Amino acid sequence: MKLSRALPLIAAVALAPTLASSAEAMVYKGAELYSSELRQYGRFEMRMKMARGSGVLSTFFLYKNGSELAGAKWEEVDIEVLGKNNAVGCQSNIITGPPRASSEQIFTTAASLADAYHVYRIDWTPEYVAWFVDDVEVRRTTGEQSALLVNPESMRFNIWSSDREAWVGPFDDTVLPQYQYVDWFKVYDYAAGKFTLAWEDKFDAIDPTRWLMGNWTFGGNRVDLTPLNVGVKDGYLVLALTKETATGIAGADPTGTAVPGGGGAPSTGGAASTGGAAATGATTGAGATPAGGALNGTGGAATGAAPAVGTPADSADGGGCALAPAARGKSVGAAGLLALLGLAVTALRRRKA
């Protein structure tokens, strides 16, 4: 149980959303929390425990609002944990366009990312984008795609289920409900080559001046996003994936031990592209409304053991991956340390459409 602190929370979305009224049609419900603030460049850190289950995705991403609109430039940086194979695969990605381009890479771990908390992080500068897990850099892009990230972006968390089985695996609703937990979130300014902490949210409550909740769906998503599946419990942000008849976070247990899931060893993926020169110039934006899709990013200090090289996971289509902040007086545990052993990077090509 955490001590009381100031208000918190954040969200994510993905791909072209439909009208909120149509977000009542699907039999499964997901969740998204996203920031009203927009930022260009910085460090984004969070400590999270992710969801398990074939067909399930839990994410953090940065997203240029309105990217999904016809004729708009798409700009997005992702972290997505794939729940299949016992949630051992985390995908990082940059999406830009038009023309639509992505550069996925999958990181796999020896133990499930649904069994313990880890610190995820994204560093975004005019020169590069870098992803970290437990303070270990797992990817850096300094090429042309990172140079196309030239606009302020919102910060988003979400949990959902894709209907692209080649990417996420077949969906089995007997695993529901599933939860994504966020212990804390830190945002850093970037200037003159240095990151400086701007603010931190410890999720004792949801601050409506900082965070908004998704109430839409989007192409390729088998769930509607609903505010009913976003909340705070025991000082943790909780995002839920449920059946429509069982919405809410009442069953969430952010401090408990995850129930072991199934899943076998992930298969090998393909190669992915990386970017070129980075973009320059940046201003911090403010005030955003939820629009289409987005991916994840974070950055910051980490806890636990450094990951060793492991085996690649598979990915045929899909999202991104994000990074998280250091632990705040909570034990990562042996499972958390083991989960990062065997971390490997395999670039995989995919298209989100």
C-alpha cells in the first residue's frame, strides 16, 4: 500500500478510432489512459507489470494526436508487451508516414513480464530514440525514421486485444480478466544534452487535469475502450481487459503474485529497418484530445538485474513497446530479475493499418 500523494494517471490508444457511441457494440472491453499534455523530446519512465494471455496487448506509447486522420502525418513511438507465450515478448516500434513505415523489434525474456514489475523507459531526442528495460538499453534508432518525429506527442497507456492472430496469437477469453499495472510514471525535459525531471505521478488518484480516458475503438481491435476499466487501487494505476458483463477493476491485485500462465518458447522473427538522421527543434505542447492510435515510450532509472542476451520472439503485425521508471519502495522480486535474463533484440517487420 502506498502513502497518499498527489493525483496521477495516463492513457493510450491505437489506430483509427470509431465514434464513442459505437464503443458499446463489442463483447470485450479494454482501457486507455492518455495525457492532456503534449511533449516533444524528453525521457518517459514507468514501472509496470503487464498482462498475460494469447491475443492480449498491454502498452505504453507516444502519439501525435490526429495521426489517424486522412492526409495527416503519422508519428508514434511504441512499447507493447505481447501476452502470448506467457508474456515474454516486448515489441518496440516507430511508426511514421505517409508513406506508412514501421521498424519493429522484439525483445524476449526468460520469465514472464506479467509476473513482476519492471522499469521501462524511452529517451527521445533530436538525435535518437532509445528504449530501456531495467536501465539496460535494448535498442537505439538514430536514422531517418527518428528524424521524422518532429511534432509534440501525447503519452498513452492501454490494454486491448488485436484480431491479428499472426501477430498476437489466437484470443482465448477464458484468461479474462487481465490487468496492466503502473506503479509510477516520470517525465523528463530534454535540453542541452541533459534530461531533467519535470514531474512524477505516483497514481494515488487520477488527476483529471492531467489524464483523460479512452471511450472508442479502432480497426483491428476486438475490444471497446471504456473509462469503466481504468482506475487506481492501492496506489497503482490499473487498466483492465474484461468481458462486457464484468467491467471494472474490482478483481485487480497490483501487489499480489500473478497466476502463472501457459505458453511456450517464442518463434524467431525477421529483420526490421531502423532510421536515419534525427529531427531538430522542439517545443512542449499542451492540451490534447484523444484521437487515433499510438504506441509507447518511456525512460528512466531501473531496478533489478541487467538482462543477458536471449532468443528472439515472433511478430507479424503490430504495436510498440515502452519503457518504465524505477521502483518506489516495492520489491521487484526474483521473478522480476529472472524476467530480464535472456533479453534479445530481433528486428521484425510489420504494418499497422
